[in-house]
Amino acid sequence: MDAQGRGRADEIDPADQWVLNPRTGNYELRLDHSAPQQRSPLSPPKGGSRGGSRSDSRAGSRGAAQGASPQGRSRRAPSAPDEAPGAPSPAVPGPRRGDPAPGGGGRRTNRKRGKAGKGGKGGGRKKALVITGGSLAFLLVAGSVGGYLYYRHLNANLDVIDTVGAGTGGFKKDQPINILVLGTDKRTGSGNEGYGDKNSAGHADTTILFHVSKDRTNATAVSIPRDLITEIPECPTKQQDGSIKNIPGERGVRFNTSLGQAGRDPGCTMRTVTKLTGIPIDHFMMADFNAVKSLSTAVGGVPVCLGKPVDDPKSKLKLSQGEHRLQGEQALAFVRTRHAFGNESDLDRIKTQQQFLGSMMREMKSKDTLSSPKKFFSMAEAMTKALTVDSGIGSIAKLTSLASELKGVNPKNVTFTTLPVLDNPAEKVKATVVKNETKAEQLLSMVREDVSLTEVEQQQKAAKDAADAKQEALLQGNRAQASDVRIEVFNGGGPSGSASTTLAWLQNSKGVLKASNEGNAPAKLPKTTLEYAPNQADQARALADIMGLPAAALKIGTADAAPRTPMKLTLGEDFKGAGVPLTAPEKAPEDIQRVEADKVVCAK
């Protein structure tokens, strides 16, 4: 037993304690192997309130020796029994709408007593697991397509952080869901001493913005490079004593310093991502190295394919060419390696991680996993021990509600991609990257406007049906040559200097030489508009293509214009910059990096 009264892993396997009661057909928890089929006394508290939170120590695989918890962090305690030990008890049901959240004040109870029972209806039907996670926490979201959540005592495993208003306040059933998945390189847990940044509070080593569509048919996972130079906004963080401390913002720093450094918590990373992308974040999930090791082991290994043999002494990954099933330390080495594949950059490591995550999603949905109670219990334990979440989803009941929203997403409609970046032009020796404004904005506008990167027929049909057919017809027809387009550019609400920068871009990059800058428009407009005469329609279509103007921006007159009369383009408040489309494209740029979750890809 350890200092907090928890049994050693080699003494207790939670999954092995579940036995089938032949009289009822239910799986039941046997806590005392010397006693006959005795059910767990754990059941939902009757009339109890939500218990207090714990913030003075961490439990589980992260170890009691790690000291005080980070600011604002709490760990929920398991529900207290409402029956005397040994008394008959019904099988423990899964969470029900309206049930009080599990939890109680004080320290975590003995690990043996903390294992909650699994109940079910006659016939031995089993409830499946709905928490699954990711490179570090991602698979909690991604794998939720494969099951249902039970195990009330898992509340005690969760770490919970108050992000002080960094998010939206919680996902909504009739809106898209945006979850920030974080993997930290902080050295926590046994066996991780050789990884990460020694004596550091850690960094945002892996960051994935996971967007689930409003209709819950598809999802897009956008990886954000850790070496991206960006701005970190001022960040209020909650301290252990309940006070709020404001961490000053910084400009021109690496994205990965948005977590751990200078006292920043995951709420700071949420704020940084929202500022970077313009996408509000609903929740975050974070885990450390243990997540990859324990989850890959829990599912019996994750299949990967190598297009070449690998021997990387830095990550300790040594594998032959071909297919392998990785778990534990080998799985962690695979997602950590920077020198085994591609050009040995962090961007190539991101691709490898995406391939691994897609494979783990498929493995979690496989029949071998779905039909194995032992794997379910192992995944539940591994996931929640490695997981830290915001208070909005800080209980199993809340995670169950989230999971029910995600369960319909098929892996074939989940696409991984990476925020488009460029080498930092300010560096002679390339070590960091900067946002590729044009390509990044195209991708992010698709996410903001809930456009899938995969072909989801129902969603595309709905979007097409909603369009104004008459207005769309304005874009149909011949296009003039760029050199024949005549246009006056006004700034009617765009960023300062938009008319001049747009003029320079049109002339120098797009060959629209017959353009002029007319300065500020007489009045501000919320939307960009292009005014033209019927006999200028071919010019208008050409400019719409060049500028990425939607059909709604085209305003056709009633009378033809005289020869050499220019059209009038007024940049509205929706204008983001030259070359940035005003609406999300129907398809992502052809050369954007992507990995589809249902495809097997061999790392090279």
C-alpha cells in the first residue's frame, strides 16, 4: 500500500475484480476475494449535495510525492456508500439525467474501496465506455464515437481546473463544439523522469483544436505547432487560496509557453488559441506522457505502419519497416520522435501523432475492444488518471453528456490537419514558424463557419439549399481577363490601410492593373460589396474569383456602363485582408496537410 492507502498496481487489477453473477447475468464488483459473490456497496448518494474539491495533492499514477496541486486544480472524491458494508445492494446503474454528481469532500478514499460497480439489465448487457482520448488527452474526444460511460468512482481520478472564464461557459446542444486538447511535457508519473523538460512546469507540447460540427456528423482536428511565434494575451489564473492572479501577456513568443511557463494554466492556452484563430473554446482536456503509455496498453496496443526502418536513440524508438502494434514506452517513443520521419521537424512529428491518433480511434471502435469488459475498465482507469479538464466537464456525469453529443461522429468524417505556417523570416537558422495568414485564414474560416474538410453529403446539401439561387446565378458565366478588370477600391470598414494594401495586392500579385485606391468610403458598411453594371458582369465574376467574394457581395445595376467605367469595390467590416476570402471555401486548399482518421498511413 502507498502513503495514501492505495493498493499497488501489481496487487489489484480493477478489471479482474469484475465477475459474472450467474443468477442475475450481471457483472458485479468483488472487493473481497475470500467472500462469495458480494456486490460493491457503492451506489448513488441519496439526497446528497456535490462535495467539496481537493486541491492539496494529486492521486493515482501521478503519485503522492508530487506535492501541491497546480493553481485552481481540484480532484473529486468518490461517492460515499449509502449502505452498510455487506448489506445487499442492487447493481449500480449508469448515470441518469438528474442524478447528483458523484463526489464528496476530503481526500480520496482507499483505492480498493474507490472502485464503483457496474450494473446492467438482465441478459448480461454491458454499458460501453464513452470516454476515450488523444495524443495525450485527444482520444477522450475522438474515441467517444465508440461507447458509453459508466464507473462513478472515476470522478476521483479527474483533475479539475477553474479557467476563470477562458471558455464559452460550456458546449450547447444546438451549436458546434470546440474542445482544446493539450499534451504537456511536464515530467509527471513514475517512469517519466527521462522525458520532457527537467524541473520545468511544462509546456503546451501537443495542442489540437477539436471542432465537432453542429449536426454532429463530422469533426476537424487542427494541430497547432508548438514552435509557432504568436501573441499570448493577459491571463487571469485561479490560485490555491481562491484568489485570482493576472499573468501579463507577451508578444512574439513561442506558442508552447502559453502553458506552464510564468504560472500559466490551460485557461491561458485557451485564450491564446481563441486570439490566434478567432474560434471560441468550450472546454479543454489535458494529459501528460502517461496517457499514451497507459491508453495504448489498455487497448492491447495501437497498430502503426512504417515505410522504412527506424532507429532513433533520442526517443529510443527502434522498429523495422512494416506493421507493428505499439504500447507503453514504445507507443510514447513513436509519438515523441522528431528524428525518425520526414525532415525531422516538429511539423513532421505532428503528422506522426495524427496517424497514431487515427489508428487508436479505429482500435477503440474495433469489435475486440467493444466486446471486452477488461479493456473497457482498463481504458476508463487509464483515461481518467491521466486527465485534467475544466470545471465545465469536471465530472463523469458532465463528460457523459459531452460524449453523448460526440458518439455519432464516424471516424471516416474526422480529419486531422495542421495550422498552415511558414518558416520564420526573421531567423537565419530556422527554429520557429509563423502563421501563413492566407492559407491559415482559409482553413480557420471553414472551422468557424462549420464547413467539413470531409465530404458530408447531408451538410453540403443543406448549405446549397439555403443559398439564394438568384444571387448565386450572378457568379455563373464568362470571366474577363484580370488585365481587363477596371475597379475603384474604397475602404468602408476594413482594417486601416485596407484600400492601399488591396490595390497593391491586386496589381502586383493578381495582374489587375486597371485599379485605383479611392481611400475611405463615405459611410461604413458591415459587408464588402462590389457594384457593377450588367455589361461589366464578366469583370465582376473575375474579381469575385480573385477576391474570394461571395455571390451576396455582388450588387448589379440596371443600366449598362460607358466604356472604361470602373466598377466600385467597397471593403466592409467583414474584410480581413487582401487575399483572404470573405466566406469559407467549400474545400480546403489542395496542398494543405491532412490525415483522415479512417485511413492507414505508413510513417516515412
